[in-house]
Amino acid sequence: MGWLLYRYSRFKKTGITLKVFSLLLFLAFGYGIGDRYLYSLERRYPPFDPTPDQCEQLRGSVVVVLGQGLPVVSDLPIRCRENSTFMLRLLEGMRVAKLIPDSQLIVSMAGKASEQDKQMFLDDLSAIVLLPTNRTSMITTARDTREEVALAYVAISNRVAGSGQAWPMIIVATSASHIPRAIKIFQKVGVCPIPAPCDYTDFEKQKGPFQWPFIRFPSGYSFDLAERGAHEWLGSLYERLF
């Protein structure tokens, strides 16, 4: 846009400003400004590592996995259609469900794949980790985190109403950078879940002061992290406004 304004319009100063701004954004994202924002999000809640006594206290809890979708058009078998983010979230949810006695697992699995394919994928993975399939269920129509939380709330409410039991503790498993926003959305419906973060992008113990990397080129991976950070920032902004 800056080049077009500078080359083909009378707004040449605006075009130069846009080009300079674009260059600064390119350098900022390419050299890791998004990495540091994600690091602050991911360290807001610690990993979920309960003691045996705590697991017993959480007996009968519901583990909610805020997952992603399976594509419907593919020449690959179902087990090969998931992405790494979804798999890490799902494995963390299953790990937690196996730790806590009598817990139930609710997995949000959107996408255009058929209900049969989704159920087959969940059953196959449950068999691998030795989690009984009667302890798992799916949410298949959510389009965003708000709808995932709303549908999970309805599913748990129906289960509680049908059994006459007290409202269970909820444990939410999702990416560490996504956990802060997910917790806020749960709190809006009156639930204070226990976070079980996973899918970390930075494994350092502590971020040191920013050092300008004169040697390496801007990293494509840094752009991926910047995109994830921007997604979470915009999502958090939306939750504060609405």
C-alpha cells in the first residue's frame, strides 16, 4: 500500500510512512517481539502436576479440552489429519483424565469431518492411552472459544441435572498461551476452572533482556509466534470490550 501511494498518488509522504512502518513491523516480528509476549502468557499459570492426594480430592472432575478441527477432504487416514497443537492439547487432557479417578473428558473437535470420523479418531487415541471410551465425549459445533465454553457448560449442566450430583470441578486443557483467555471466558459463565496448560512455544527458564541479533536473519518461526500472539491479544481485547 505504501509503494502504491508513493508511486501512483499525490500522498507520497503517507506512502513513505507506510513503507517505514511496514519495515519496522517486519523487523519487530521477525526478530521475536511476539515471542516475548507469548512467553508472558505461557508463564501465567504453572503446568498441572497434582499430587496423589490432590487427584483424590478432584475425583469426578470434568476435563475440557479446547481442541481444533479435523479436515474432511484428505487422502490421509484419520490418525494423520490432526495438527500438533490439537494433539498436544488432547494428550494433556487425556493425561489429566487418567490421573483423576472417575473423571470425564469433553473434547471440542470442530472442523467439517463427519461425526463418525471424529468419534473414530477419539476412540483410537483413547485406546492407545488406555482411557475407557465411556469416559469421553465430544463437542463438534463450536466455532470459537466462547462457543466451546458455552457448549461445555451446557453438557456438564445436563449431566449434573440427570445424575443429581453436585457441580464438578472443571479442568481446562489447552495451549499455554490460550489459557489466560480461556480462563476469563469460563469465569464469565460462573465457573473457575483449574488450568492445565500445554503446547508451550518457549522452554527457557527466564527471558533475559532483549539483545539485537545482528547475525541471524528474521526468523519465519518468529512470524508464526507473532501471529499466535496477535490472535491471543485480539481475543483478549474482544473479551474486555464485550
